[in-house]
Amino acid sequence: MKKFRGIAILIITCLVVAGGLSACAKEGSEKADNNTNKGTEQNDTADLKGNLTLAGSTSMEKLANVASEAFMNKYPNVLVQAEFIGSSAGVEAVLAKTVDIGNASRNLKETEKAEGAVENIVAIDGIAVIVDKNNTVTDITKDQLTDIYKGTIKNWSEVGGSDQPIVVVGRESGSGTRGAFEEMLEVEDQCAYSNEINSTGGVMAKVASTPGAIGYVSLDILDDTVIAVNLDGVEPTEANIKAGSYFLSRPFVMATVGEISEQSDLVQAFFEFIYSEEGQNLVKEVGLITVE
């Protein structure tokens, strides 16, 4: 009888030990799987590495910097470097293949496209016409704005304001903002500028500090240091730009030589990020309009 009890105890012990080993084996397997999955995720991030270069529009500086920082946070082994040298210079740089992406705050010219540049629109920007805070003129027609920049209208009294000379402020030659503004008003090479400023922020500062000044800037950088006038009675807002009722708007382009699908894995990943929900949320955060 004792012999049978001993055998029973031995069998039970073996079963318990076997069960424990099985459980341990299962737990070990699950941990291994989890570690493998984590390793795969880490490798996915680690696999993307290298330097990505952008150059071009100063108006796109805020978007380019925010997108670059977020992309580098997502891919720690990637370095994104952005230079802000003007739209035309940026497109020239990408065509010369000295950078990966050329930023242009305007549509690409047919000559640029003929050389191989591809227009990738990543956001829509509105151009606001601004005056100093003491100006009483809050609405200008398209014709009046055209005549002001051509130098035909020289005093604010001619458009319902006080007797004060108009100081016409604009961007430097080669600026995407200037190119878009002049093209939309059909005043290319006809503007009578008093001051030509080499940055969007510089235009804001100049208009804010100069009595009688008028200028144009990207909609996303507007603040309360200036007044954004209505054009043809329409306020410069995202809703009005999307509705097509505000006529001064333009695309933000990240140009490549050839289609996105022909670019390196790093460049393709950057565009995938820009066009993703996360990327388009960044577009909204910097005050731009998302691509529909």
C-alpha cells in the first residue's frame, strides 16, 4: 500500500513539475515574442537614417522647421537640415541636386517643370495685405491695390484714408511671396517699391513701425502689431480662402526632381509623413490650410 502511495505521489509531483515547466516555457516564449516585436519596432525606426536637406522659401520657414523637428523625433537617426534662401533659389538648388527638396511658396514655373522639377503641394497659404495700426483704411479693392503697388495711387486720401503718403513695402526679387503676389495682381516688374525686405518677418516689422506703410505677408504670421485689410470686402481667413472668395492665396510647394516615388527612401518617408494625419495637423498648427 505504501508502495502505491509513493508511486501516486511521484506521478503527481511529475505532473506539477511538468505543468510548471510548460507554463514557464509558454511565458518565456511570450516574452521572446514581445521582445522580437519590440525589436522589430526599434529596427523600423533605426532602419531609416541619413541626412535630408531642404532649401527655399522664407515664408515656409515655420512649416519646414516644425515638420523637420517632428520627423527627427519620429526617426532619431535622421538629420533634417533646412535653409531659407528664397523660392527661386530653392528650386534652383533642387534642380542642381545640391538639396533633396526645394521649397517654393508659389506654383512652379513652366520653365522649372521643363527642367524636371515636380510640384508637390503640401499646404495652402493666404497672403494678407497689411497696414500700420494707425491707418484708418480697412478695405481695399483689387484695382486700388494694383494701383498702389504700381505707384499710380500715392496717397491714402485717394482710397478714403487720411492725407498721408503711401510707403510701398514688398519682398526682395526672387521671393516666392513677391512672385505670387505680383502674379495674382498681374503687376510683375511694375511695382514701385519704397522698400524691398528679404524676409516675411522683416516686412511685418517694417510696416508696423512705418506710418503710412503697406505690405504683404503670409497669413500664418499675422499678429496684432499690424492691421490686415479686407480685399474687395472679404476678410483674409481660411474659410474665405477655401471658398475662393479671397483672391490672394497660393500653394506651399516642396519640389523634387522627378516624382516622389522616384526619390530615396528617406525623401519618400518625409513626404509620407507630411501627407499623413500627423503631418497635416502640423500644417494646421502653424496657421496654414491643409491640402484637400
